[in-house]
Amino acid sequence: MISNKRALSIAAATLLIVACVIYVASVATPLWGTQQYLASYQITLGLWNYCVGSICADIGSSCDTTLSDCSKLLAARAFMILACVIPAFTVTILAVMVIKDQYDRPLIYASIAIAWLSTACGLIGMVIGIYLALNAASLSLGASGIIAIVGVSINFIGAALTSALALL
């Protein structure tokens, strides 16, 4: 029979992997903000590029020449990339505990801290990215922003499940 800690660890790791994949999808797509212009073409904005109709251009790392809120864009990129990478550390710790079937307090607390760190990074990156799309660029919320909201929600649940390990 599977133990409660093992089941909780597997569930948390699965949710964190799903959150990581969702974060990657939101970061990679240029749909944080969108607007239909003159019923003939669509303007979309992502963290890495923007498109006007079918013509797309990159927003480079020296985006200050193309975007007035360059520092916010760079911060959104950084936090979203951290949100993509950090869950892997939590999943690794959880996997080690499941494989060894040994749940040491220091490892549990480390996995909890890292899981909440990834949630915080995702939340900060999502808020800044959505701010850029809605306020700085005056666009409507696009699919990537919605995907980021879903990612943060799943990451939050995964972090909460990881935290529950300390209670068992």
C-alpha cells in the first residue's frame, strides 16, 4: 500500500511538472497582449517578440530602444524563466524522497521553500507581464497571460501539497 507521504509527494511533483510546462508555454508564445486593429490585422505582444499581422519582430535584450518599459519586460522574462526552472529542483528532491522512501525533515523543508519560491517567481513574472500587456501596451489580455495565470494556480496547489508533507 502506498504511504500518504509518498502519494502526496507524487501528486505535488506531478503538479509542479505541469506548472513548469505551462510556464514554458506562456513564456514561448507571443500572446500576452492582443488587439484587433482596423478589422484587418491583429497586434500581439509577448515577452520575446511582437507581431503586427503576420510580420513579427524580436524584442532584444536591449529593448530600451523599442519599449519604454524595458526594465519591466526584462524583469518579467527573468521571473518567468526562474518559474520555469525552479520547480525542477523541488521535483528532484521529491523524487529522491519517494525513491528512497525516506522523508527527512531538512529535505521536506527545502522542497517546501523551493516550491513556494517558484510560486512567487511565477506570480511576480505573471503580474509584470500582464501589466505590460494591459497598461504599457494598451492591449487586451491574451492567451499567454491566461496560461500564466493557470500555471501560477497549479504551482500554488503543488506548493501547498508540498507544504502538507511537513504535517504528516
